Amino acid sequence: VPRTEFQEFSRAVEEIYADLLPDRSGEVAQYIPTLKNAPPDRFGIAVCTADGQTFQIGDAGAGFSIQSTSKPFSYAMALEQFGAGEVHTWVGQEQSGGTFNDPTLSLDAAGKPQNPMINAGAIATLALVEPDVEVSERFARVEQTWARLMGRPPGFDHRTFLAERDTGHGNRGLANLMAARDMLRMDPKDRDAPQKAAEFYFAVCSMQVDAAGLAAAGATLANGGVAPYSGERVFSQETAGRVLSVMGHSGMYNDSGKFSDQVGLPAKSGVSGNVMMVLPDKRMAVVTFSPRLDEAGNSVRGVEVCRQLVEKFGLHPYKSL
Ligand code: GLN
């Protein structure tokens, strides 16, 4: 991105930030104390380009648990290791039509999770990340990948992990359902394997990041898999493309279709209030952190930042033809 164009873009982000700062609509996630008690009015935006230009405003450096925004990258790691053919025998690539944790709409008729962006699909794809090594080693590989994406290692939110684990009955249920249909890659002789798969997912959701770090990870996707700070290839171009495709149709929970109409760009949100949007044409990513959520579980300000940027710069791929 040319320097002057980036400066213009950054100024627009600054204006949108100021415009949305007074907006206190929406409610923080209520299901665990760390999210329920999070300062609700935090607001930060971070932009990162493929060539490493950055812009940050507000709470762009404030930490939060990554939650569902880990999912596209867990899918990428599974793709890198097993290839798309094998991965998609375990996880589908269709919209689920349900919420991220819906027990009835998450799996297709064969018991396969509909896509990697819902909880069932994320548990299934994580079961394909270094499945044959010991679990702490598997988690280390995930952390190392994140360190390469962001240019620094992620943190870990222990309180969130403990609470996710204590309240994660639905996710354990989904893992059990998949195992019952032979749709979870696991040691068939280990009866606790589904529980362990769910626990690995809770750990990955509990990694601590900030908007600036996530923007670098998003810029890696915008850059065909090459990390902006190090110039290191983290994912193949094919993997980056597949990840953006699924974000494009299923990244924003059950408002994904509406988001596609209004914004039209690949994005992923997490219940901690983060929204990572990738601008493939501009080779950049914009990440908002603002914990108050709408009905679908997406950050209210986060969605609005995406809408306003797309509107201002005519970025909707189908509405600027
Ligand atoms: N960790 C939570 C769950 O698994 C929420 C993930 C998310 O961001 N939707 O239910």
C-alpha cells in the first residue's frame, strides 16, 4: 500500500473511532466471569498492511482472550499438515445456519461439523493439529505459529481457560457427538479423547492477544500466507485463500450472510469483542476490540467499523462494480 494511501486510510479510521467512541450499545458476553467483568467500554482499532505499515488507536494494545478468532488459524494449521482433501473428510465448508454452539445445527447428516468457524468445526480441526504428539507439545506448536503470525508470542489467560473448561458442557457434548459418529480424529481406544479434544479447544480460545497482534495475523492472510513483520511464509498461498473463503461465508456467526451483504469482506469475530477483517485487495487487515456485543455475538462497534470503512472507500467487492 502506498504510504499516502495508508495515511488517508488511517485518518479515516481515526474519524470512525471518534465517531463510535460514545456508542455504548450492546452487552458484554455473560457466560464466564472474565468476559462478564471485562471493562465494557474499551475500544481500540489496529491496522496492519502486508508490507508492515501499522496504525493503532485507543485500546489497540489491551489484552483479551482470542476466542473464536483462533478458528481460521487453527483451520490453516490443519490444512498445512493434512491438506484440504483429508481435512474436509473431517469438517465441512458450508454455512451452519445456527449459532456457533448450536447442538442441532452444527453437524450435518453424517455427523460432520458444517464448517471450521463454529465450535464443533474448531474442535475437529484442532484434532488435526499435530495429533500424534503430546498435548503440551501440540499447544506449543499452536503458540509458535501465533508468534510467527504476530511477530511476538501470545499470552495465556488462565482465568478464562479455567472458566471455559468448567462451563464447556456444550462443547464437550459436541466432541462426544462427533466421536460417536467417527467424525473426530482420535485414538479410538481412549474413551476420554473427546474431552481432551474439547479441552485443547478451550486452551486455544484462551490465548491472550491484542488488536495490534491480531492485525498482523490478519495481514498474513491478506499477504497470501507471508507474515508482514518477518517476511516469513507461515501458510501456503492456497491455505490463506481457503481460510479467507470460509471467513467470507461463515466468519461472523449467524449474521454472516448479513455481514456479507453489508461488508462483503472476509472477517472473523470472537466473543471477547474482537473483529478481524481482511482486505485482500488492499493487502491489509483491520482489527477492532470493543467488548459490547450485538444479538449474534459480534462486537457492535467492530461491525460498525467494518461497515463504515467499506462505505467510505467503496470496498465492497460486489457493490463497487
Ligand atoms: N469459547 C467460547 C465457546 O467455545 C466462545 C467462542 C466464541 O468466540 N464464540 O463457546
